[in-house]
Amino acid sequence: MGDGLLVLRIFFVVAAIAIAAMLFVALYGAKKPLPQSVVNDAGYRIRKLWLGLVLVVAVVAFALTVPFFPYPWAQASVGARHIEVTAAQYAFVMPAVLPADVPLVFDVTSQDVNHGFGIYAPDGTLFAQVQAMPDYINHLPIEFHVKGHYVVRCLEFCGIGHAYMHGGFDVR
Amino acid sequence: MKIMWTYIVAGLTIFGLMLLVGIGLRASQAGWIPIDTGTFYSLLSLHGVGMITAMAIAGLGLLWYLVDREIHLDERVAMLAFAFFAIGVVVVIVSVVFGHYGALWTMLYPLPFVGTTWPSWATGAWLLGVAAVMLGFMLICAQILGAILRSSGGLGSALGLDYVFGRKAFEAAGKHPPSPQMLAATVVSIDGLIGGASGLLVGIAMIAHWLDPHVVIDPLWAKNLTYQFGHTFANLTMYMAVAGIYVALPICTKRAYHSSIPLVVAWWGTLVFVIIAYFHHLYMDFVQWPAVQYIGEISSYLAAVPVVVVTVFGGLMLIHRSGMKWTLGSMFFFAGMIGWIVGGSAAILDATIPFNVDLHNTLWVPAHFHTYLLEGVFLFILGWVFVSLEQRAEAASSALVRWIVGLGIFGGGALFLLSFYVAGAAGVPRRYAVEPAPGPFWAGIATVGALLVLVGVLAALVEGIRLARMRAVGSTV
């Protein structure tokens, strides 16, 4: 939560490594061609290791991320205070003040179309979000530890006023 | 060849027009040109569906040609499908230009029926236009799949099951596994029919609601089908174009790309993961069945395996120390593989649920799919066009032209995409006619990058025409 810039850094590193590796493979020894059979012998050996590495990274990454899933069934929220949020073109109806350091669950729904309930922290980073859907209630467990004004923006296209659909609350 | 060029030229023409629309949209977000909110969303609707359709039409032209080389396909079916595409495109344009439709192409029910500012007929026209495009797409998929099944003797053979599970007997009988491009065609056509069916199903439900508002649709059901269709359709444009790698890179490198058991198994993976990875579009729908959220993340990860371990890895093995000449055609294919990997990496990060909380419906989303489409699918199509033209003209482009095209499309493209990524990581929402800071600043950078892309595309167009005319004048091919 609020890790957008961390993701950006990871992305830059991964992209730089990938581009450098691909350029290296394409350009290294380019002026000294080899028969395809020679390249294949080495390539297929590397591919087996590469396959193993990719699969291990995929499975380990999945296992590492599961504890951080934001879902109500994945997060302890017993005894939490429930906060009703109703979205409608183009506003959010919700309390103006919320307590800090108290487990909360936002019960989010919509009166008309799909909306996104995106909470931006006082420092401007995207802190948490959940969809606001008609006919359904999404439960978003959350606990605020930083006091201040949180801005709420719509994060699902909902019509011509989408860009102007925002609200907010104070955490005290 | 006639079908292939008809489809590719039509696709690239739509691409060029939509590129201009896209530049206008980013310039508007930068505050450089005034576009009112209603017009912005109408143009965004047109840009989105237009670009995807453009890539699909061009990719299908390439795929149809590759299949037709091995199994004869009836041109009349391809032209009938083209008529569906043309009708769909015209109806969609009418809906936007004259009806001012503006609810985008992956609209989530109850959109586009609630809070609209355009007449009801425009909504109906949009739905019918997109349905016509889908019918054209499914017709081509059905034609390709039918021809492959007839010629191979069944789905098992078409997917290489007998080859993988009984290789010795298979080879002893003198049989050959399906070629890589035929595997791509089989997978694209099967997944295309599944994705198209999802799109038609939710589309018919919406048309029924349009005709009779008493028809009620479940919003979560509609959202699942809309994304199953939208994600699959967009994703498959890549796999249509990828088929070109298997044929064009061997021409560029003077090496062979053979089918192998890893390649066949990799395409089985693609067959499955393309149709279930869409669950990552519903990560923020907490009422969604819990199991599919887990499936969404792991299937999004595993979808990368066939790409990085087989196709791109195999492509790099072809290029490595082959003595390949860097023509525009080979450059586009190589750069396309880079774009595919970079865009795919961004997609995987976004498909990681704890990160998705920070990125869902921010500009990170268009960042990754613009990388994938502009620096991946589009480059593979251009690569195919230029390898074909270079072969026929027996000529290549000058270093100056390659630098102009490269700096425009790759350099400008990098600038254009960087702005999306940085603004997305900062939490700037997507689909905002007026963005909060730092969106407008990065929209300005994006506009400059996109203008450079336009320069590169125009230079490629002029060079393509030059090569085509050389063939007409001097070649005997």
C-alpha cells in the first residue's frame, strides 16, 4: 500500500536487465557467426536452467505475496468498526471524520454504475482501493496510522464526470 | 497475398488515424489543446476500440496468410469477415462522431445506460458496431480452426498431443509436428472463439437491455464476461503477430525455427493462461469468488513462461551469432521482442495483488498495454511488412533512415511510455479527462514522445512506399 514508487524501481531494474541481456545476446560476437547447431547446443542447456529459474521465481513470488492480499478473508478484522460508503455519479457518501489506530472495514457499494473507491494518503500516494459495485457490497479492511486528510478519488470509469468524482475524510 | 495486404494496410491505416487521436488526447490532458470532457471520452472510446481493432485486423491478415501457405483457405470467407470489420468500424465511427457516444469499449454494466449524455441510438449503434467486429473476428477464427482441424485430423494432432506423448512412434511413422506458426494459429483461433463468445454474450445481454430496460443484468457477471472478452481479444493480438516471428526471423537469420516439445507444451500453456489470466482485472472486486483471485495471480505469472522461456528465448537463439543484417525488418522484430518482455514485466508487476492495490486503474495500466501494443504487436506487424518488402525488393534501408525510424519509434516511444509509468506509479488515475498532479506534466512529456513516434511512423511509411515501388519497378519476384 502506497508502494507505487517501489514498483516503479523494481520495474526499471527488471527492464534494464532484460534489455541489456537481450542486446548482449544479439550483439555479442555478431561479426563472428557460428553454425546454428553450435548455438543450439549451448542454448538448449541454458534454457533448461532458465526454465527452472523462471518457475522458481514465479512460485516463490506467489508464495511471498499471499500474506499481503488485501481481502477481508485474508486480513484479520474481527471486532472492526464498519464504515458505510455509497458511491453515485459523481460523489461518495461517507463520514467526514474517521479514527486513527482503530481497525475499520469500509462497506462499499454503489447506487448506480461501477465506481472505484480509491483512498489517497495525506502524502498523495494511493493508499488503498476497492470497487464500488451496484447490487454488491465490497468489504475493505483497513487501519489508519497516519493522521491527516485523505482524498478519495473514483478509480473506475463511471461516466462523463468521472475525473471530477472525489471526496475525502480526516483521520484524527 | 491479396488478403494479407488488404488486412494489414487496413489495420495500419486505422492505427495511423488512432495515433493522431491519441496524441490529441494526451495533449489535452497536458492542457495544451482544449477538448471538452464529453468529446474527450468520445475520442478515448474511439481510440481504444480503434487501436485494438487495428492490431487485430493487421494480425489476422498475417496469421491468415501463414495458415493459407500450408492449408488452402477460401478468400471469400476472409473478405466476408473483412466486410464485418468494415461495417463495424463505420458504425462505431458514426456512433462516436454523430452520436457522441463516450462510455469506452470495455464499459461495465450498468454503463452505458446510466447517466449518459448522448442519445440512446448511439449506444445501440456502438454495441452493434462492436458486435460486427466480433463476428468478423470469430468468422476468421472459425475458418482457421476448421481448416486446421480438417487437415490435421483433429484437435489432438493440431495441438501436437500425439507428438509430445509418443514422439518415437510419431517420428518413426514419418510424421511432423505442427509448425510453430500453425500452433499459434490453433491457439489464437480457439481462444479467439472463447473470448469472442464471451463478448457476444455480454453484448447481446446489453443489446437486450437497450431494447427493453426491464431486462436486468448482474453487474459482476457482466464484468467477468467483459474482461474475459476484452483481455483475451487484446492479448491475442500479440499471439497473432508472434506467428510472424517464427517465419520472418529465420529469413533474417538464415536459420530454421523448428517445432519442439518445449514449444508445443509452451503453446498449451498459452492456450489456457490467455483465457483465465483476465481474473487480474477483478482483483479489486472483493466479492469475486476468492479462489479465482489466487488463480489470477499465479496464471498471470505462468503466462510469462512460454514467452520468456520459449518464443523470445528461441528468437534470441536464432539471432545470436547468426550474422543477421540489421535492416528495418529485423530491427522491428528484435525491438518488438524487447517491448513484449518490458511490457510483460510491467503487466506481471500489476498482476501481483499487493502491488495491484497501488496500480489498479492508474496510468500504469495503459503504460503496460501501450508498451505491449505499440512496442510489441505494432513492431511485429511492421517487421513482417518490412521483411516482406525487403525480400521482394532485394534491398534494405539506409543507416540514416534506420536511425530516424529507430529514434522516432523506439526513442519517442520510450519517452511516451515512461510518462505513463511514472505518473501511474504516482497514483494518477487512468481515464481522467483532467488529471490531478503530476498527471498534466507527464502528459506533456508523453505528447512530445508520441509526436516523435509519429515522425518515426511517417518515416517508416515513406520508406515502405519506396521499397514497394522498387519491387514494382525492378523485381521479378
